Amino acid sequence: MDTDRQPIRVLIADDNRAVRRGLRLQLEQIAQIHVIGEVATGEDAVALARSERADVVLMDLQMPAMNGLEATRILRREAHGATPAVIVMTSFAVDQLVLEALDSGAVGYLLKSHDSDQLVPAVLAAARGEALVSSRVTASILKELVRRRPAAADADALHSLSPAERRVVAALAIGVTGSDAIAAHLHLSVHTVRSHLQSAMRKTGTQDRTQLALWGVRNRLDASAPSSIG
């Protein structure tokens, strides 16, 4: 969507009313964001995301009736229209549901207790088709996902990446996900970082930064990343 012309339509799904209220208050301070509603179950999240054409869904994983994991799977496999970007909100640094949610199509995740300052950047990134995930647990989550779902190295795609693209993917693979953070660590402009990421996704056949980060770990680019990154 063109975030310069219309507000980003955000749905909040969490069974804790106080959490929903806090998220809404934070988001409503941003002119580019419009909160279209709050729900307390995964079932209601799916229904409202569809009827109100949500751009981004903030999804708690532990909800009654239908949990956030199942709701994420349903939303991400929609066959009609644009599917909303799902950002998982969790209280756990490493959790089975977080792993499965990312593997099921969530574009990122945030820790409720640590990442309040990342909420708005994460929503803006998701609306641009990017991902922003908690820097506190990104590397461990990515490695665990790769361990659970091993795949052969993609030698052809790896060789097709330029040295600069490899460095950017390596940063993703060790948990540096924001364009600004990657740019600072690699001494590049944000525009250059985004250009390298788009090119790398095209060459590797990945759809978003989370998938590209997973690809980087599977191809051991995390082992080649400079120790100063992260």
C-alpha cells in the first residue's frame, strides 16, 4: 500500500483488555496509522481483518477459542485480495508458538515486555512489506527454525549474490533486521541497504526479510557476519 496517501489499517488482537488499550493509545498518536478495531480471540481477528481489510494485524498468540497461530495461518493463506501482514506479540523470548507462527507466515514478532519502542517502526515496516523482529531473540529463533526445518544449501542463489548483498543478508541472519541498524553497522545508506535486500530477495526467491534471514542462516551466512554486527 502507499503509506504516504492513506493510513495503515491496524487490527489489535489480544485477550488482555489492558494490553489492547495500551497498544491502541500508542498507535493512535501516529498520523499514518488508523486502528480499525480490537478483538480478544483469533476467530474474531480473522473475521475483522477480512471485513475491515486490515493492512497489519498485531497478533497475540495465547487467545481463547482460536489461538493466534491458527489465525495467522488462516489469514496468510487467503486466496482472495491482499493478505494482511501479521506481527506476533508475545511475552516469551523463545516459544514454540512463536517459531510456528513465523514459519506460518508472520512477518515478525515483538516481545511485549521489552519492545514497546519498536511497535510503531514494526507496523510501518510491515506496511512497506518489510519485517522488524525483536533484536533480543532474533538470532536464536532463526537458528531454531532452521534446526527444525533443515534444507539443502542453495549454492546457485548464493553465488548470484554480490559481496555487498551477502553482507546485508549476513546481518539479517544474525538478528539485525531494521534498515537503519544494518546501514549503521555496514556503513551504508538506508536506501542502499533496501536496494540490496530487494535484490537479494529476488535472487533467493524469498518473500520478506524473515524468509531472507532464514535463507541466510540455512546457507551459513550468519557464520560469516562481522562480530561487530548485532
